[in-house]
Amino acid sequence: MSAVLRPSLAVLNLCAGLALAGCEPAGDGAWEGERPPEPTAPVVLGGVDLGQPVRALGTEPFWGVDIGEGALTLTGVDRPEQRFAAEGPELVGTTAVWRGEAADGATATLTLIATECSDGMSDRVYPLTARFEAGETELAGCAEATARLMEGPGA
């Protein structure tokens, strides 16, 4: 009886192997019929990669908006920190715009323009001009990649 089963097992193993061969990933690692995700090009404005953390800032009053992790975070000397959930940005020519909403329903808009900017208090020249609006608050300033800001004014 075992002689009868051996050919049957061999045939079953062959059939199973052929069936599984159709489930193998394609040569590029994707399953047959699917394409791997297209790599996204970085969004760059004024030489600043907007996919990396960016900081907008201004003086009189001193304020800052950190852009990153799906949010705009407003800080300042005389104001509590406020976080606005924001996807973005929308790009039109040399302008990038983020629209955000806080947990309490307040909305904010941050606009960055690819024009050189001075904060008026230092010799530093920033690659982007910034405008932040939330409710009746309107703030004007400059912006740069956070990593470059950490390098200091001569960077």
C-alpha cells in the first residue's frame, strides 16, 4: 500500500509547489499585479525642504510657529502654546500655505513665501517670509529649516 501512496504524495507535493509558485512576490518585491509605491519628491520652497521641521518666527511681539508632525504649534513670550492640526502645505508658485484647526475649533493659516527676509533684530537673512493668522492675531516674520536655525546666524 505504501507503494501506491508514494506516487500520490509526489503528485500532491508537485501540485502544491505549482500552486504556491503563483503566490510568489514579483522580482521587485511587490505582489504580482501591484506596483511599489512611487517615491515622493521633497517639497522645496526657497531652498527649504518643507517635509522637514521648519520654524517661522518674528519679533515685536516675539513669536514662533513650528511646522512638523502634522501640526502648526504657536508659541510666544506672552501667549500660551497653541497647537493646530494641519496637513499641508498647498503650493502655488513661490508660496506654501498650511491651514490648521485647534481642538477647540479655532483655525489658523500660515503662509510662507520664497523671498529673503530679515527679522529686524539681527544680521541673519532667512530664505522665507512668513505670515501667521489665527482669529484676530496677525503675525509677520521669517522662516527657515529648524536644523539651519540651530546652526546659528553665520550658517
